[in-house]
Amino acid sequence: MIVPEDASIRNSKSFFQIDAGVGVGRPNNRDDVAIVQFMLGTLQTIYFGGETVRMDGVAGRNTNAAILAFQQFMKIPFPGLPKSPALATDSAVDPCKAPISGHRPNSTLGLLNLMTAKHVFKWPDITGESVYQSGGVKLSQIFG
């Protein structure tokens, strides 16, 4: 199901964050990779397919291919989804330290957050994400 974007999503300043880049030519810290894999795995079967990304914290061939597939998907016009023609297609996800709303069009992390939030946190109700950001939910609870 595709949930249309509304103002509460567009203006959110809370989102999953990574400390270092994930993907080709990036540090690929295990926790950061697991966060990106979680988001990719959530979206992969809904939007862009490919070999299933396992959430194992290792940025291997499937993870890098899924990052690229997501980046390419976000450039294709699709009703109800944000379009990002300037988004880099470099098979990498880099940290985004500023509010997500300001970086969404050119940030793979921002777009992953936006799209994941629509499905995991069932926005516009952002209670789940707020609890996560405040430390109330640990990665182990989200990731199994």
C-alpha cells in the first residue's frame, strides 16, 4: 500500500540516523549497515525488488545492489511518491546530520527514512519513531 505524503511527514525532524556511510567505498559499520538493511528490506518487496537483503550488518553484494536499486527507483516518476532527479546513484548511503526535511531531495538516507516511515511507523502517527529517537526502543527490539 502506498501512503500519500502529508505535512507531518514532510516537516519531520526525527528519523533513523547512521554514524558513517554504508555501501560502496564507505566504512560500513555493522550497526549502520543493519539500519540501512532494515529500511531497504522493508521497501524492497513493496517497490523495487531484487535479491532479498538480509539484515546481518554486512554490506555485501545484495545490500549494495539494493541501495543502487532504491536510488534508481527514486528517480522514476511514480504517483504519490517523492521524486529525486538529483539523487546520486552511487550505491552508498551517507549520514544526514541536518533536519531531514531540508535534505530529502538529494539524500538517500532521507528518502529511505521517508519511505520506511510510511510503512513501519504508519505515518502521520510518528509515536513509534519518537519513542525510538528518545531511546525508548533499542535496535534489538526493532531488528528482532
